[in-house]
Amino acid sequence: MVATLASGKQLSQLKPGTAGFVAQISNEPIGCKLLAMGVFPGSRVELVRQAPFGGGVLVKVDSNYLALRQQEAACIVLR
């Protein structure tokens, strides 16, 4: 069972097992990279794992798994 979240949070603020839908991507240079990886507005995103000590995160975007840095995850705003 995956918990859903309240709107307006950044992906980097979530706890593992929480999911939401992409509302917007806030940083243009990083946003281009995320769009190329398949992170689009409206995509379902679930935080699967978080590395210790502020490291990267493993996310599931629709049916694909991606490893993102914290700064990349902070650019993804969820609804």
C-alpha cells in the first residue's frame, strides 16, 4: 500500500513509500534533464528509497525506476 501526499510538496521532502503526481518542475536546466528521463507533468512518482546522509533517492516514475540527486528531486513539485 502506498500513501499519497498533500499537494505542493517537493519530491525531496517525501518519506519512502509516499507517492504523488508531478505538478511542475521548478528549475529549467535540471528540468530539461528530467524531461529527457521521462519525468513529465502528470506522471505518478513514488519515492522508493533514500540514501543515508542526504544522498540520492530512488524513485519510480510511472513504470520506470530512476536514481536522482537531492537537488534534482527538489525541483519536482507534486500535487
